[in-house]
Amino acid sequence: MKMKIATIIGARPQFIKAAPVSRAIRGAGAEERRRTEGGGSGGKKGEKTGKPKKSAARARITEVLIHTGQHYDKNMSAVFFDEMGIPAPDYNLDIGSAAHGAQTGAMLAAIEQVLERERPDWVLIYGDTNSTLAGALAGAKMHIPIAHVEAGLRSYDRRMPEEINRVVADQLAAALFCPSKVAVANLRKEGIRDGVHVVGDVMAEALEYAVARAIEREAAQPEKFGLARYGIDEAGYILATVHRAENTDDPVRLKNILEALDVIGRIRPVVFPVHPRTQKMIARAGWKPKGRTARTAKTKAMPGGGDRPGEKKARSGGRAQELSPMRTGIRFIDPVGYLEMARLESGATMILTDSGGIQKEAYWLKVPCVTLRDRTEWVETVASGWNVLAGADKRKIVQAAENFTIPGKSESLYGRGSRATAPASRRIVEILAKSATRAK
Ligand code: UD1
Ligand code: UDP
């Protein structure tokens, strides 16, 4: 059996999601080689077939890794490859930042060329970014079957670019890997029944891997990797992230969120790794946190943006305004690698975020989560009581954080903790491998 999977990734959460699957693909390839070399087709177990090595080398599951270049800063891209043991991409398309149409169009054209050359059996896409959409369109137009990891997620808010990307990707996919039954039901409502598999969530594996490594390296070098370098300890701090277009591109929502974090930060320090998009928008609004930001020496948060060729520098629009009252307990830091993030998440008293992935990570780590959005596609986390939706309303955010009631019990969501089932990554690779066997 021979199968080639072309994996398309480009944004931070996709590197994290692809890591366990990529490991499983390489594991399956090695296993397949062992079987072919050791037993061969028709041979008894353990008996060498005497076939030339060439046939063993051909009997492989291989992955061609295609990085669109949607994210490109070291701490938005390379760090995840290094820390999560992902092989260097076979292709980096270096597309970079642009408006949706220009960015997706450029990716589509470049991916098409690579697929033309590589002729894979599957195009494997993750999540809901513009890289996902471009991969889905390129593969479907070339009649290459699409496999979508995180299929069936819906916020039912089409103003979110991610929702459009998900809906299109699912319509075009031949294999749809869902993390939950709710996702399967969502697909059914859209008439999608074939090729749907509930496999759990690959991010659970990625998180486990990262937490284990973060603990190891902190034990070895506590000064370098401990919480103390942020001026915090396990006694209590809050972790915050904000990057969604609906929050960053609306100055009123962004200001409300920052002011809510400031209020909360007076009680407990708030550590805030700031996504480059958010750094740019904060700088563009001309806001400047008043007083000491207490940020660490390694960080230089809130540069003026404009870090890609052809991209305009953010303009402050005149005198810097202070974010009233912003005294502030917020530690603004640059985006961090995944091991550092896993450490910050697991030690936090509470997480405030508009991220999709972080809502799940908070749930798995049993850290209360206040989601800075009006809707979420991760509805099970809200139903469980571990996640509260507070939108961008300052009063609601502060109240949700102050009055959070930790649920008495919690079930295991998205396949984590279930020893009966294989990890999502392995199931994905097995399902893809079976379909390739059938097709040949
Ligand atoms: C994208 C995804 C979003 C996902 C997020 C993960 C889309 C439509 N959105 O949003 O679903 O949650 O990634 O983080 O695909 N920038 C840099 N350096 C980088 C990357 C981005 O400075 O390495 C800045 C640029 O100014 C860019 C802006 O961030 O214009 C936004 O980047 P982009 O990839 O377009 O969208 P994200 O907001 O990152
Ligand atoms: N993350 C990280 N460093 C950061 C912020 C986030 O490693 O500074 C991780 C986070 O733990 C999660 C993933 O990035 O695994 C989520 O990415 P993001 O919030 O950018 O995108 P979303 O999940 O909303 O699409």
C-alpha cells in the first residue's frame, strides 16, 4: 500500500493540530515499512519475502507538508515546528498577510502548483483559517479528496470569516473528522452524512505533549522557564488572549475588553500574550497603557505593526491616548511558544480568551474560562459550566470573572480521557489509510 497525504497548514493553531497527526503519519509509515520488510504480502508473519528493498521503500504512507506562510513571525510559526517536533515543511509558499481575497487567492494559486507536482492521494486540512479554505478549494478543483480535521464546528455567525471557511471546507470534504457528536449533527443539518467520523480532538494530544515537556524543562531550568520571570506564581494569575477580527477590528469592543482586563488585573495579575494583529490594532488606536506595564525584559509588546513588506505601518492618529484608567495589572507580552503557553494555561486561576483552541485547552486543564465572544462553536464547554460567554461587554466580563462558579462534576469532552478509544491522530491516519487501500 502506498499513500501520499498533502497536509496544508499556515496559521498558529494549525501547526499545533498537525503535530500529533504528522507524528502518527510517520509512525504509520514506519510500521507499514516494518511489516512489508518483515512479512511482505502473502508471507508468513516474521518471514522475509526476499523481495528487493525497492518494494519495501515504496510501501509507505508519506506526508508532504505545505506551509502557506499565512503566519510567519518566529513566535507565530517556527517556534511551533521546533517545540512540537514537526518536520520542516516541504514547501513554504510564503504568502504572508493580505486582505482575505488577495491572501486566499495567492494561496490557491500556489497550492495548486504544488498539488499538480505532488499528486497526493489526500489533501489534509485543519480548522477554519484562510489556509484551510485555500487548501479545500485547490484540492477539490483538482479532484483530490479532501480530509478535514475539526469538521462540523459551527458558531452560526457568518460574519466570522472562520464560519465561512468551515462551511465551505465541509461541503468539499470527502473525509470529515469531527471532535464531537454535536459536530456530526451540525453536518447532518447541511445534508452531509457520508465520510463523517467522530474521532475526538487532536488538540488534546498536542496539549498533553506540550504540558509534559513544559514540566520537564521547567524542572531542569526553573529560572529560565518558571513563572517567576513574569512576576507571578501559582498563588494566582489570570491568562488572557484576544485576536479575533470581531474584537480587534472594532475599537469599541477592543477598548471594552482591555478595560475589563484592567479592572480584573487590579485584583490578580493578568498575563496577556498579544497576537500581532491585536498589537497592531492597539497601536493604531493610539492607546498606551498608563503606568508600569510590568512586562518582562524579553518582551517588547505593542510595536507599530507593519512588519511585512508592503504592509503599512500602523499610525497612532495623533497623540497617544491613555486607556482610561489602565493603571495596570496587565503584563503585555509577545506571543509565546506552545510549551510556554501550556505552562501559563495550566498554572492560571482563570483564562479570558476569544480563541477557539484555548477554550478547549482551558476545559481539559480544568481552568475556568470566560470567552470574550457572543457565540462559540465549542458549545459543549459552555454546557459543562467550565466556559462562560461574556462577549465584549466590560461589565459582563468583570462579573463573569468575579462570580465564576466552578462546576461540581465534569465529563470528558472531545475524546480526552477515554482510554477505550485510540487517540484522534491515529484514528485519522487509519481511516485515511483504509480508504486508500480500498481505492487501489
Ligand atoms: C488567523 C485566522 C483565525 C485564527 C488565527 C490564529 C483567518 C481568516 N483567520 O487570524 O481564524 O484564529 O489566525 O492565530 O484565517 N501578523 C503578523 N505576523 C504573523 C502573522 C500575522 O504580524 O506572523 C499580523 C499581520 O499584520 C496580519 C494580521 O496579523 O495582517 C492578521 O493575520 P492573519 O493571518 O490575516 O489573521 P489572524 O488574525 O492571525
Ligand atoms: N497559543 C500559543 N501562544 C500564544 C497564544 C496561543 O501557543 O501566545 C496557542 C494556544 O494555546 C492554542 C492555539 O495557539 O493551542 C490557539 O491559537 P489561536 O488562539 O491563535 O487561534 P484559534 O484557536 O482561535 O483559531
